[in-house]
Amino acid sequence: MYSRGSSSAGSDNDVIRTAIVYQTLVGSHPELDIKPKSHRSGASSNYNAKNPEQLQKALDERKKARDIEHDWTQKQIQQLKEEQSRLAEEEARLRKAKERWGSPLGGISEPDISRDILQRRENSVKSGRSLVKSENEASVRRGSPSNDAVSSWQAPEFYMVRELLVQLTNEAVDEAEESSFQIQSDTLELLIKAAQQDRTANRHSLDREKAAILSTGNLLEEFIHEMIRGIAEEFINREQYIAWQKENIIIGSAETVADASRDSGDPAHDLVTGTYRQMMKERQVKRPGVWLHTQAFMASDSEIVGDMPALDPDTKLLDFMTLRPLHKRKATPALKIYQQKEVASWSQFTIESTTVALHKKVGGVSSASVSSNQQQLAVGTVKGDLLTYSLMQAAPQVVRYIRNEGAVPDPVVSLSWSLDGNRITSVNRSGSLQVWSTYPGGRSTADAKELDLTNIYTKSVPPQLSLLLSMDSHEEEFNFQAGPFAESGVQKETGIPTLTTFHPSTSLLATQNSIMVALQTGDILKCNAELSIAEENEESNETLQPKSLHLPMLSCSGDDLLGHDVPGELFRGHRSPLVCMGFVGNFDEMVTVDSWGNIFIWKYERSTVSHFGWFEPEKKFSLLLAEMAYEPVKGEEKVVYFSDESAAQLKKKKGREAAKIRQSWERKRTAAQSNVERMDYRDVFIEEVDSKANRVLTVTEPLSLEGSGTHFHGIVQEMSTKKLLKHFSQIYRVVKNHCTRLLDCQLNPDGTELIFCLLFPAFHPKEPHISFITVYLDAEIRVQSRRIDIRLYDKEYTRCLQEDVCSFAVSQVMDASKSSYLFVTLIGSLMIYSRNTGTLLVSTRETDTPLTAVGSVKGLPRINVWSRMKVAHCAGHIQVIFHVPQETTVMILHVIDRSSAKSRRLVHKAYQLWSGGPSEVPLEQTTQRSQYTLDRDGYRHPELYLRRLVLQLVDRAIEEVDGDFTREEIHRNMMADRVTAIGYLSDLQVEQG
């Protein structure tokens, strides 16, 4: 490296001196020793200058680190190329989409980074080569010196100087490598960052273009969907038209082949037409408004309460969620006047009691029924006997009877009268049904004596009832014995009757021969007993078999026969036992109610016969057995607008300051009172009276309700002065309070309304209560606004839930007030409510305060806790009949109208003022009281009315001969007629007395 005897000998000496000094310093201060480290490999470069192998190893490690860096660079370049390839493929797909959909796609800018990448790669390779060349040159210089070049005395200095030069060279090489690596790293980071930015920009551009493509695709899809829907509808219409034409051709051909003149009521016609149309009807009912491929997505939501199944799709839900009781509604001035006049009229009523005693052998009275003409009462006993009484007498007497000769008691659970009052059906607990005739049968002195029915004065006995038909469930006589129903086995269980009534089909003499029987399974049988019921004519001893002319048998089910070969028809729709069965208007469609609140209307026509052969309901309704209630929203606090509590605390202060504060609070009270008076509300929600504190809390219900919650305003006032003490609001939400028991359901006397008796539990602020809900049976079945609630205490609610301690009955419309009345017996108490106003008129319950003071109410006999109730209308007054299985007596309360004619007129005028017109109830369907007067009154006695007509005819005949009467003569004749009529009335009263 340095040749001996060169011109630079002086400088060599300086270098040697410097090396000696450096060697000395390193020996004394090791921390000054320079040990260069590779920034890549991390291995120490403190090698021994006297060991060439160690130097070569360090150089190899640096080469290896450089190769690793080179490989990393190559991988980054390869990833960039792959990303460029993916971007090119995405651009190609977008161009293809543009050509297909015609979407305005913008050009994709592709950064030309490949050239830059290749250029940087070449620079990196060149730098690597330069570094390798430098290291090779250094390695050559670091070779061992020859013997000729260095003398033995020069060896220490040579190695010291070489060590110093190697260190300086390593530092230079490391700095060069670090700068080169830093340049390469910065270049690669910039290159990667630029590529990522370009990729992000391209990705955003691709997203925008994809959104444009998707929007275009959605528009095209909607257009195609509408076009396909139109084509599908057109196709369906064409298919329906073809099917309709095919139906007409097939049915027409079948009818032509069978008999071109066959009537539509013929079974052959019904075999084809009825079956096909019923199948079409059922398909339409199951999927209303559904077509083709969308029908799989149709679903019906229904609420299942308890064990109640989901409603059918064709069932309409009736609810009374928003219905308020009559006594809680705002009363109009006309309603207040009507209520006052009604209360004044009922204050003149009297109640008298009569007791009908039965022999103790009957065991008690299990059922009772009043005839349609309201003149007879049928009583079924626990033993199984049946007796009928006449209600026309003050003390009812037995008219007909039949004794159960069996040794085992068989209580009568259901009784029903025919419309003419000549036939009775009875159902026993054992599952037997009998049809009785009131025409006199035989007389049995032994049976009459057994029941103690012998007249003590005349020693005569009443005639017995005549048995027309008897069917027993133990013999499976309520199951089909022959015919299609028997062959197909439509009845899976033995039919056990629970309710019965006469079908309104009548013969020429108004005789009803068909009986409707409700079974325990929910099915209904129509027993056409025209041929089975035989009555012996006493005069000719000929068997009468009258044929029904009104609603005759349709013969839709072929030759389906029940026990005793009675032709039967099946009505199927209910899936739970029936609680009520009757006919709309007592002579029209059949209406049935089951224990789940389902109301079915049945029409006896061929159109309602299913293709299975049984009748199906024409209309289906379900009464939602729940009422609307409110509960506070959790987490919401009361908002107080005014409170007198702070003012009460300030009253303790004295002096002028206290007077000013009190005046300020009074002004605030006046303003708050004004706001409360202007506040509109729908109804009173809570009304609590605190007599000790002399305060009344009233919470009002707002006009409109929201699902999430609504502000209810609360007002606290003094009872005596109505002074405002507090005004606040709280948020409530709507919830359902479900009925816990359907106590009873009945038809009103004229068959136009269904009255439900429902038991509800407590739900703050309402106590447990019984609600009477009315469903009007018209062309449009709807819930009427006549809701009456009876508040219960906890013990009363428990007894009503577990025992049969509540019964009710509805009276006919009274002719004066034009209102029917609700009679309720609850745990031995009698209550009478007006169904027009909801007013409690009579109550024997200690906790009630009726508005009237009916005479002799406190002196009434004790009513049994388990009494059942019936109401009759006879002789111009109401008769309330009580019976109980545990007692052998029947108690009858006579509710007699003692009000004056003036009072009755005032009530009627008040009703017309309130209702805005005359009553819609026909006069013959009202309870009328005979009025003996010659005034222009529509309720005059028939004999007096006819007498007046005769006198008028006599006067007209006299006027035709002698001329018209003068005014004085007309007045004189009227006075004479009045005097004569008064005497005639006296004679009538004596005869009727």
C-alpha cells in the first residue's frame, strides 16, 4: 500500500506516529475503539485484522444481507405487477358491461408505473454491482503482505496501519451502503404509495361505475317485473275465462245429459255444481288475492290467546278496546233529562215476590225456560222431571208435567220452547234428548201424587206431557247410522248433546218438526223429525205427519240418517262447545257462539253446503276477549305544572313578604285552573276520592293515543271547594287486559242482539269487574256502544272465577222508556241496569247506591248465591224467576210499574228528545201496560176502543138522517159516553179482580 523510499516518507512517518498514539489511547481507553456494525445483519464487525478468514466471513454476511434486500425488492415489484394485472382485468369487465347495458362509463386512467419500476430496478442492480466491486477491491488490499514488501521490524507498524485503514474503509463502505439502502427504501415507499393511491382512485371510479350499472339494472328489473306482472295477469284472466267457459260447458253438458228440464234444487244438479263451486270457494278463501309464484310469501298474522287456535282467514275480528262503559261517558243535556225522567219513573215501581214450592223428591231445579209468548214456564229438576207452569196467574200453577221414573237422578240441563208454545225439547246430563208435546196426554194419579201435584180443592191432577221423540247418546243415536256421512266416518267421537232449540222451519199450521242439537265436539245436527214425530189426533186417531213449508229440508247430504232413522244434516265450523244457539230475529239465520268467543252466522241454503256435504258458516266473527288498559311507561317521571305543596310551606311565613308570596301563588293557581278548564279530554281514566284529606284525584284520557306513549293529565282538587291543588302529567301506553272467563252469552228476547258476560281481572286503576258487551245482529255485525261494567271486590272476583255465582237476563223493551233492562244476580244480590243510559236503578248489594228507591226492595226474600235467572213479561209487568239446583223452590219477583200516565209520557218525550226520533222497536215487541182511559192514548183497552168505534158509527148514522150535531150536542154525547165508560170499566175491574 505504501512503498518504501517514496516521496511521501514524511507523511508515512506522520501516519505511523498517529497510529502509535491511537494504539496507546485504545489500550488505555477501550471505549474509543471503533467497532462498525452492519445495519442489515446486526452482526458485529469487530473482527481481528490479523485473521483474513474473519474478514471474508464478514464480507459474505454483507453480501447475503444485500441479496435478501434484493429479493424483497423483487417481491414488491412482482406484487405491483399483479395489482396492475387485476386492474386491467377489472377495466375489461367494465368495458364489457358498458357494451352490454349501454351505461355511460368513463375512461379508466392507468398509471404507467412499469417503466419507473424497471428503471429503479436497474439502478438498484447497478448500485449492488458497485458495492460488490468495492468490497472485492478492499479484499485484495486486505491480503497478507509478501516477505519482500515488509521487513520483520516493519510488521507491527504495517498491521497497525492496515487495521486503521480497514476501519476507515469499513466506515466508508457502511456509510455508502446505508445511503444506498435509504435511497432504495425511500424510492420503494414512494413507488408503493403512488401505486396505492392510483389503486384507490381506480377503486372509487369502479365503485361509481358499479353503482351506475346497479341503478340501471334496477330500473330494467322494475320495468321487466311490471311487464311480466301484466303478462301474468293477462294470462290468469285468460285462464279464468277459459276455466269459467269450461265449467259452463261441463255443467251444461252434464245437465243436458241428465235431464234438460231438471230444477237447480235437484240433487243431480247439486252433485256437480255444488261440489265444484265449493272447491273454488275454499281455494279463494284460503288464499285471497294471491296469484301464482307470490302465493308462497303470503302469511296471516293472528294472536293466540291461551289455548285458542289461530283465526281462519275469513274470520272478522270484533273488538271493544275503545268502548267505554255507559256511566263513564260525558252526558249530554238531553241524556241527563232522559236519565232523570227514567229514574223518576222507576221510583214508582214496586217489587213483589211469589214462591213456587216443588216436592222435595225432585232434588232441586236444574234448568228453566220461558215460552216465546211469555205465558208459560218450563222447569227441569235435578231428578229429571219436567213441569210447566202458567205465568198468567198470580200464583203459578202446574199445567203439564212428566216424571222421571228412573232410580238414578238425571238432571235436565237444557230446555227450549217452540214458537207456538206447544212443544218442548229437553236435554239430560246423561246425554238423552226428548221432544215433548203440551197437548194433553194421559193422566196418572200415582205420578201426580208422587210429585204432590193433586189439587187440594178439586182433587184433580194435571195432564202429562206427550213424548214425541227420544234419542240417547249411549246408543250412539246422535251419530250417523247410514248414508255418506256414516260411510266416510265424519264423526270421530260419540255425539253428546249440550244445547237444543227448534229450527224455524214450520208446517202449514206453524208446527216446528226440526230440532237443532249442539254436540260437545262443537258440531251441530239438524234432526228433521217430520216422519219420526207422530201425534195422535184424538178425534180421528189418525197419525199426522205435517210437512214443513217454510224452510223445508234441502236434502243436500243424501240419505244421512241418525238414530230412529231420523234424517240428519251436519253443520260444522266450531271447534269448541257452544254456549249459545239461536236464530236472528227468532225466525231467520242461525247464530251460534262457542266458548272461545267465535260468532258464526249460518244460512240454510245450498250455497253454504261444502263439497263434503255439511253446512258451513256464511259469516264468521270472533270477539276479542280483551279490553284496553293503560300502564305508565317505565323510566318516565311525572311533569308537575302546578303544586300547592310549596305554597303551603310558604304560608308559615309572616309579614308582607308572606302576603306577596301568597298572592303570587294564587295568581299561579288561577292561571293553572284556567288551563285545566280549557283542556280537552276523551274520558276520565282515574278518579280517586280521599274523604279524610278532602281531595279528589282525576286523571283524564287524551283525545288521541300514540303507540309509544301519551301524556295523561292528572288533577288534584278539594272536594268541597273544587280548588286546584296540583296539576301534573304522566306518560302511559296502551296494553291489553285479557278476559279470564266467559261467564255467559244470551240472545235478547227479540233475537237481534247477543249479550256477552265477561269477567276481567284487576288492572290499575280499575278493580276486577264484569263487563256486559252487546253485539248487534244486523246486515253488518258490529259491537254496540251499550257497555255496562259491574265493579267487583277481590273476594267476589275469586268466587266468580271459580264458581257459577253470576247470572243475568235481558228484558223486553218497555213501551214508555223505550229501553230494555239488564237483570243481574251476583252472589245473592239483585241489580237492575238501564241498557240505554247504564244507570243502576235497583240494587240489593250493600256496597251499591242506586239512584232510585224502589218500594219493598229491602223486604225481598233472600236470593241464593248460586241462583240462575230468567225474565218473563206477562200481564203488563216483568217477572224475574230464580232457581237453583240446591233448592226445591222457584222464586218469582214481580216488577210492577205503578207510575202515572203523565210520568210515562214524560219519559217517552225525554227519550224522543235524546234519540232524535221514535223507537225502532216494533210496538208488539215491547212490554205494554193496559191503560183504561178514553183519552187519545194508543194503549186503550181493546173493549173500550171497540165500544168507542161503535158509538162513532151510531153518531154518523144519526147525522146522515138528522144532520150534523152542534158543538153542544157533541160535548153532551162525549160526557155521556165517558160516564157510561167509567161504569163499564168498573164492571170489567170487578170481573178481572
